[in-house]
Amino acid sequence: MQPPEQWVEELLKLNDQDEKMTDKQLRIIQAAVETFSVKGYAASSTSEIAQKAGVAEGTIFRHYKTKKDLLLSIIAPIMSKLIGPFILRDFTKVIDAPYSTYEDFVRAIIRNRLEYARNNLPVIKIFMQEIPFQDDLKKHFKELVSKHVISRVIKVIEQYQQKGALINVPPLSILRFTISAVFGFVMTLLILMPEADWNEDEEIELTIQMIMHGIARSADDQALQNE
Amino acid sequence: MQPPEQWVEELLKLNDQDEKMTDKQLRIIQAAVETFSVKGYAASSTSEIAQKAGVAEGTIFRHYKTKKDLLLSIIAPIMSKLIGPFILRDFTKVIDAPYSTYEDFVRAIIRNRLEYARNNLPVIKIFMQEIPFQDDLKKHFKELVSKHVISRVIKVIEQYQQKGALINVPPLSILRFTISAVFGFVMTLLILMPEADWNEDEEIELTIQMIMHGIARSADDQALQNE
DNA sequence: GTGTAAAGTGAGTAATCACTCATTATTTGA
DNA sequence: TCAAATAATGAGTGATTACTCACTTTACAC
């Protein structure tokens, strides 16, 4: 069993019940995260999780009433953390920051989400794999995203549009486009092509450039080349 | 049981064994697709599929040796269809077409993939939900994508870069960016926000504009606004 | 119409599963 | 140190599952 990783520390921080997790409970969670992320929740047995954790199967049910409660104890805390940058307290600073550009905003989001994803990959995998099947969770996450992400970022986008920094198209379309590019970047880097030799800082800047200015060569650039 | 939909016709077309599917086999597949896409493969029982298809459970095993064979019979054919536009015969036309732009290329891909996804949504859902857990399939799909999509589209991108139409950055980055934007668009439209009132043609053009020119307002645009 | 092959059935099987609970072990507080 | 509370155990349970197979039904060829 590996030493605790970042995502374990995140889980500990988010423990709502202020009670100290026992060593065995911690090992149960670690084993569950490993098994759920590799095999999927439905194909993972409590027997296997117990063996992997080095505890009796009944011990799992000392701590969690059902297998699903174990899953939820892993997934539920991650939802607010996934939209963490957009939580009000932190987010207000971004909007009010002087000299701030949408570009800086996107850069901060990419770096922050990339770092978070890198340190919480197994739990994020479980979340993405399970959300299609857990209607309660899906609904709750949609509400969280709608309330904390979409409405807020759209306000940010509108402000930058009024400043003349962003094109005049529906803010939701800009949001969708931005999130697609960021998500595709993070997914490619961490899950789809982890073995590829990306220069990460360059790719971040490149991604931001492409988001802001696209991939078409401008007429100015072409004129310069023709000289 | 609904009348056959597009994805059923696609499956019939791809039947490798040139044998006619019986009515019951067809109903088994339809029921399996419905159940797998909603509950996931591991949480779907052959008993439920049989009931839904209106056949005896043993009938499933008359046609498929294992439950997994049933799944594979649904998923495997979709892999080549997912990269269909990039298959050599059709793809060569795109490269050789006169007056063709990368923008037209992307537009064609978006329209084609959107139409395909719309008509094959349940099967695509199953594919995306299962690929993380089926190592053989994942490996095979990666090879298909690598051989037929990445290598080819990178050649296209390089050609447009030489023509001066695209910026001089690594082609793989452009590919990643383009696919992210297209995928994000299709996912949003069909799965994440199907209830939103998108004007589809406008959003396609918008997405292409943002891919090509980004979302930053150009200096020319800003100067015009200042007048 | 008859015989054979193919399709279909559903009761049954062995295995697996989430979970229980009587018992044992460990921890805690006085 | 001791009693009570808490944590842990693992054999057992009832339910569920993928699959089998003897039997029945249907289709096909002559």
C-alpha cells in the first residue's frame, strides 16, 4: 500500500464529521479509490477492496452502511473542489484584480485545474466514470456548476466584452469554447497521452494563444512572410 | 419496442458474418444497447436485457457466447465508424479538393460527426463509458486513431501551415485544440445541455470562427469601436 | 407429410455478491 | 487494573448473476 497521496489529504480535509479517520478506514478508502478507478464501481467487489486494504470485509460496513455510501464518501467531496476556483471567496479576487485580462484568467484556471487534476487523478476518474449513472449526483453537480461556474464566468465574459477585449458573441458560447479547450488540454496531458513528451509550460501558453487568437494565420502575419 | 433506429441500421450494415439477424437477435441488441447505455455494462443483467427484448434469457446465449461478446458486438463496429471521415478512401478527397481551406475541413468534420453522433448516441455512450475498462478495445482504438486520424490530420495541418493558412506551432497541438473544440461542442449539444436552445447552424459557424480566429477582439475591431 | 436442423425456452446450477451478526480483540476512561 | 465502549473479524446468509442444457417449438428441404 502506497503512502497517502494528495487526494487522500484532500479527503481528510473535507471530512465533514470532524472525526479522525482510523488507519483502517483510510486504507479502505485508498483501496476503494484504486479499485473503483481501475475497474469501475459496479465491477468492484467489497471483498476485493477489503483484501486490498488488508481488513475484514465486515470492517468496511463498520464505517459505511453500504457500498454506495463508500463511493459517495469519495465522490461527493470532490464536486465542490472541482469547481473550487469559482467559489465566491476566491473568485471575487479575480474579477476585481487590476489590469486583469481574460487571458490571465484562463491561464490561472488552466494552471490551477491542471495541478488539481494531476494530484487527484484517480478520484476524478471515478467521478467522471460514475456521474452518468448516479442521477442524484449528476443533478447536484449540474446545479453547482450552473450556480457557481456558468453564471459567474458569464459575468466575467460580459465584462471583458464591454471592455472590448472579447468578441461579441453569446457568452455561453465563449464559455463552452474555453472550457472545451482547457478540458481537452488537461485530458490529453494526463489521461489520453500521458506518455507524450509535452513541454507543459509551452503547451499552456500555446493553448491560451489558440483560445485567444485562434489557429488561422492573420493577414498581417501572412504579409510579413511574403516580404 | 421501438422501430429500428439509425444505429441499428449501422450495426446491420457492419455485420461481418453476412448472415441475416433474426428478429429476436435484433431485439436483444436493441435491449442491450438501451440497458448498457443507461446503467452501464457491469450493472446490466442478462435477465433484464432478455425481459426487455421479450425473449428467454437462454436465447441471448444462443447468439452470443458471453455477455461480454454481446457488448463487443455492439462496441467494436463503432470504432471504425467513429473515425469514419478519416478513412483513406474518403479522406483523400478532402486533401485533394481544390480551394479547400482548413476552415472548410473543420466545418465538414463538425457537421459529419454531429450528424453521426446524433444518430448513434446510445452506442457512443456505451463506448465512452466502457473504453476505460476494456484494455483490448482501448489499445485497438488508440492504434486506429493513431494510424488513421492523427498521422493523417497532421499531414493536412502541415500542408495548411506551408500554405501560410495556419500558425506555426506543433501540428499535434493544433489537432488537439481542434478536436477539443469540436468534441466539446458536440458533447454540449447532445449530452450536457441537450435542453438548451442552441441555434445549431450559428453555433457551428461560431465554433469554427473561434477555432480559426480565437475569442480575443482584434486591434482592428477595437479601433473601429473607438471611432 | 416427414425428418432434420435450427431457434428458442426456462428451470436449474455454481459462483459471486453486499451485507449481517455473534464473537473476539482493542481502546478508552476512571 | 478493570469495565465498558469501540473496533474488527470472518463465517454465514439470502439475493443475484452469467450461463447451461434437456426439452420444445419452429423452419426448412425433400
